[in-house]
Amino acid sequence: MRKKVVSASEAIAIVRNGDTVCCSGFGSNGVPVELILALEQRFLETAAPNNLTLLFGGGPGDGATAGLNHLAHEGMLKRVIGGHYGLVPQIGKLALQNKIEAYNLPLGVISHLYRDIACGLPGTASKVGLGTFVDPRLEGGKIGSKTTEDIVEVITLGGKELLYYKTLPISVAFIRATSADAEGNLTMERETLTQDSLAIATATKNSGGFVIAQVERIVDRGSLNPRRVKVPGILVDCVVLAQPQNHPQNLGGVYNPAFSAEVRVPLDAIAPMPLDERKVIARRAAFELLPNAVVNLGIGMPEGVAAVANEEKILKYMTLTAEPGVIGGMPASGLNFGAATNPEAVIDMNQQFDFYDGGGLDLACLGLAECDASGSINVSRFGPKLAGAGGFINITQNSRTVVFVGTFTAGGLKIAIQDGAVKILQEGRARKFVNKIEQVTFSGPYAANTGKNVLYVTERCVFALTAEGLELIEVAPGIDIERDILAQMDFKPIIHQPQPMDARIFLPEVMQLKDMLLSISLVDRMQYEASTGVAYYNFQGLHVHTKKDVEDIRHATEALCRTIGKKIAVIVNYDDFQIAEAVLDDYTAMVKQLSDNYYTQVSRYTTSAFMRLKLGAALECRGLAAHIYETPQEAMDSAT
């Protein structure tokens, strides 16, 4: 049997001068503290290893001195490539002082780089980053004048413009897990995330490198369930049993079993937010939530959207996610960001970014720091402060709808919510809506060219992105446009006829978003695509209880079809559709009349076997095609 369990100092002895070290950890979650401290101690005692290249994704740190901040010693690091620097400020300081070469790349790109390094590819091609500061036509992701080498190129592939990110071999990897056997097989049952540990280990081994795993406990060989092994022993060179204080679930130091799916806790116990500017902003953003939507919420101000959704009892009608791989539950906030309470699934981060980059997100809600007249956003760099992009670029470029949230000004802003209106008590010292942003983390023109739906939500107004730039579309009660908005901006937005923000946002009572969320107007349920000649009727969750309900559907349908002016094919979604027996005959008679007058073909689907049987039989009695498909794809295939 191979002896893989060694001390931290024995494991760290393998690191040589000039090595490329890759470290796992997302923010404060899953940081291999024991290995980092051992590496720091060796350097402080011997001045070696030095001139290291450090590669990381989610900025493993606490925003102060913990985690990778321990490696921020002059001479120890030569080059750093990172996704997020907000929680590793000591390393960011070295970069901004030009004491190291440094790059900031999108988190999802780094996550995919691991896989491509494992595959032996020379680089990663991606549309992520076009038009932002990582585009080499702007900054190429470089931080400081000491950084001169180009590691990002613009290429054309398949007729599309992409960015090409160069891979690099990894010499040593620091990863962590909960349990390991003597063969190095790793499980992660008490971790908040699986991170990219498997991809990092594979990339390192296939680079001819060395993989070190920090664990909480050593178990007997053969005792681990093979289906729970996240990293197989063939990819692990040695295992370090960490001291308990150096293996916290997160750098906050308190173990939460609801983060690791050991238990499920009631969310009703979470106290609602106070009615202040943060809640006002979160409430307005929550109006963009949709049933069955897959949503990403960023760190900071966007965290309030989850709290509002929980207070409004609508969390169960959508799926909240976070970029390190959590799906479902309620994303954690603050130093715990990246974890989730009661997650439904936890997948590897690179797989989450596969989903994000491919357009899987219906809605993303992220922070607003600086914004210019074109709608471009900076959240990554502010003078002496380097936050980094994290997953921001991947998420905002690929989500169907993006909502940026933040206060209108910063630095000392004080407001009061009184009698259903906003009152500015003290204006912030720093403007957010400026003529020129320091760095382009989100490109407004790029988003406008792709037709993306983008909103900018503040406590006093809402802007929308248009091809011409920002348009003021909503104003809060109590706010004077000239005094409180235009006078606090460096540019004048487009103004046509801004509407009042919803009055419920500014009142202490629950807004009853559940009723609004589940009641979709018939007009919004019916969409026609001229390019295909097919109309899509979304009757999911629709309740038909009275003859008036039947007539409402008839009138809405006839209005749509008369506008089109010709017979069309129709696909109808009957998932969660409910119809009272007393009006079933009226409903099918209405469907028969519409089919004869307006439709060339109708395809229906529902996952409910009962509804397929009930509605199918009723339609057959009317001489209509009775077959109802089980999936949307089957219905679409039949209509094309």
C-alpha cells in the first residue's frame, strides 16, 4: 500500500522555486489553510520557495489577512493569475504596487482553463470577456505596468469573434476534502462546495505536477463509498491531516450543517430585512423574478433579493444559484457567500459555468458600483482597491435578463422611507453615474447589440439599457427628478415618460408578490414568432374555474390571431393547468371554434398523465386531435 499520508511540512517540501501553484477555495469556503500556512512558514524561515506563479479562481481569503493573504510576501510571488481579488487584498496590494506581475481573468474562464489544461490544450476559447477590460483591445486583464505579457488574444472561430486565453502547466495543487483513505481517495461530505477540485487535480497530474490534499480525517482503505469519491486517489500524491483550527468549513469559523446538506433548516426563522434603502432596492429587483426561473444573485446588495423572496414566500417557485456550484436553497451572504442553506444540488464550478455561459440563467442580479451613459459598469477596480471580476463577466454577458442593483450615490448616503416615499436626508459623497468608469467589467454597448434586457435599480429610480444608452423609466415617490437624480449624475440619461415605482415597495407590509408572480396575464401567456409561424401559449399554472375564464381566453386568443391575419400553428403548455368539471365542455367547445377558424395545427403537452387523459378525452369528443405530448420537445417536433 502506498503511504500518502504525510505532514504538512513534508508535503510543502516538494514546492520548488519558480513553480506554478494552484490553490482551491471560493472566498472563505473550503480554503486549504493548513497547506497555505505551511508554505508561508517555509518561506519565512528559508526564503524559499520564491518567484512562484500563483493561480486561483474565487479569491480564497477573508478580505483581511487569512487564506491566500498569507502568501503576500515580496519575493515569494512573481506572477499571480486570479479571478477575484476582493477577499485577498494583500495580494491585490502587491499587484497594484507593481511588485508582482498580475492578471485578473473571469472566474468562469479560469474554471474552464483547469479542464483545458487537463486536456492538454493550448488555450480556452470563449466569448466571455469581449468588450470588457480582459479584452486585449482594452487591458487584456493586466494589472499594473509590471505586467506586460499578453495571455489573452482575439480570434475568429466558426465565423465568430472570441477571446483566446492561454493555458499554463501547473506544478503543485492545493486542494481540500473532508475524508481521505490511505490511497488518497477524497470525499467532501462536510464541505460547502466541491469547487473545481477534480479539474485542478487532473490538470496538475497531466501537467506532470504534484497534488496535495488537505483533509479533516483519515479513514480505512475501502471504507469510502465510491459514488461519494469526488477526487480519485490516482490523482492525489499526498494527503495532509489538518489541525481542526486549520480546516474550518469557511473562514468565519462556524460549521453550518445546512451548508453541507447534513440537515435542512426552516427558512421561516430568518428575520425580514428592515425597510431601508437596501430593502427598497431588493424589493424592486424582486419584481423581475419569474416562476420557474433560474436565478443568480451576486454578493452584497443582491443578497437582499433572496431575503425579500423568502419573506414573500416565493423562493419555492424559482431556483436560486451561485457560481461556485450551488443550486437551489437560499444563497448565503457576507463571508459565507458561495454556500447555500438547504441546497438542492452542489456541482463542480466548471459545470455551473457551462450552464451559465450557455445561456441557462433566466435572471442575474448583481451589484452596481460605477455606470456610464452607455450602460457600462465597473465593479472590479477603484483606485487603490482591486476587487476583480469574479464571475461577474460570465454571468452578465450570458444571462437573459440582468438587473444591476445599488444605491444611487455612495459614501455617507442617508435616506428615510416615510409615509410611502423616499426622503434624502444626506446625499452620498461619491457619484456612481459618471462620464467615465475606471474599468469596463460589463459593456453596455456589447449588451445592447445582443438585445439583452438590462435594468439598473436604485433606491430612487430605475434605468433601462437601450441602443442609445440609459433611459430613466421609473422614479420613486418623493423624489424630484432634477434635484435628486439629474443633479447627482455626470450625464443626462434619456428621459421620455418615466413611471412611478410600485407604491408597495415603500410600505412596511409584505408586497404579496406571490399573487403577482403566479398570475400571468393572458396577453403575456401568448407569444407569436413570425419567423416560424408558430404561436406559443403558456397555460402553465392557469386556473379555469368559470365561464368568464373561458371567455377571457377566447377574447385574448382571437385578438392575437386577428392581428396576425392568417392561420397559424400553436403549441400549448398545459403543465399545472387546472380546469373545473363544470366548464370543461365550454372550454373544449371554445377550443374547437378557435381551431376551425384560426389554427393550422395544435400541439399540446403536459407532464401530468391525469391531465393528458382528462383533456385528451374531452377534446376527442369534439372531434379534435386528442393526443397530448409529455414534453415540450415532442410538441415542438410535431409542429415543425
